[in-house]
Amino acid sequence: MFTGIITDQGTVRDLALDPTRDSAVLTLSAHDAATDLPFGGSLAVDGVCLTATTDPADGGTVRLDVMGETLRRTTIGSLAPGDTVNLERCLQPTDRLDGHIVQGHVDGVAVLAEREDHGDWERLRFTVPAGLAPYLAEKGSVAVHGVSLTVTAVSAAGAVEHWFEVGLIPTTLAVTTLGAVRPGHRVNLEVDVMAKYAARLAAFGAIGAPAAGTTDAGVQA
């Protein structure tokens, strides 16, 4: 579990794609984010939860396995040596939850459509796949390339093209890669997990109904 508060930026050293195995190995210079990262430890890379496959090597180098599902659903497969990525270590039980609950389970890719400078902050509008639009709500939370942000505006439910907007303060612009994205850039998108579960329950007509095998009081029958 993560919070969407980016702690470091890393640099891609290599992305070794293996089409025959439908997988890849991503090698990063992770700097401080690699400190005491154990074999099997979790690291969010541009919002994607990946698992370290080697103990930290010299210079903060980390290798991470990437399966085909991740390559198809996120921007990880388009990374190239020299690219900068947002990094976040997993949440510790004693940490403050400064952002929101982020799983690192990316739902899809959004595209930056507009960027407007307001002096002390910037407005960014992203187009989003129609299937993800219902999970985005004004003043709700969203993770964009792993960054926890508040949604400031959304397209109407009946819009032909769906979008959402966020506002970025100077700190976010400086310490994450969102300061450098330009119209046309693709970013990883994770919607609020609460919205996903609510939609799933609604699809089964289960909201307000007791769980299978229980009484209305929730006691096992």
C-alpha cells in the first residue's frame, strides 16, 4: 500500500523486454529509494507497484520484474534508458497517510490534453477512457503517475470525450515528473479503490444487502 506522496525520482537504466515470456526486467537507479529495499520488497514506479528481484546493489540500482499485464495496462513498457520516474516506497504502519490509499494497481492510461499556467499553480486536464470516467468525482482522489491528487473538475456523464482536471502546486511540479509532462504525454492512472469496490457491489445489487451466509445482523447462519 502507498500514499501517493512521491519521495524520490529515479532514472531508467534498462528495460529488457522478453516477448517470448510476455515479461520484462526494469533496471533503475533508485537512489535513496533503494536504501534497505529487500529482495521481494515493493516499490511504486510511476504509480505501478513492482517487486524488487535483487537486493540493493551498489549505487542504488534496483531490478524489478514486470509481467505482461502490467506492460499492457501501464506506461512501463514505453520507458527508455534515461527516462525519469516517480518513486515511492510502501507505507509503514507508523507513517502518516498524507495522500490517500493507493494500491499501485494501475487501472489504465490517461493522456494530458491541456496545461494552463496560473502563476502559483498549474491546471492540467487529462482525457480518460470512458470505462474509468464513472470512478472520478470532483473533489475525489486520483493517483496520476503515482502522485496523489485532488480532482478539481470532471466531464459530464454524457460527454463524448471524458476528462478530469487537477491543480498542481509548486512543490508537486518540482519534486515529481508531472512538472515536465506536456500535452500528448501518457500517464498511469489509478482511481480511488473505494469507488471501484462500490461499483462492483452495485453491479451485484449488493449494497445494503447482507453478505451471503449471514443474517441481517451480519451473524453467520
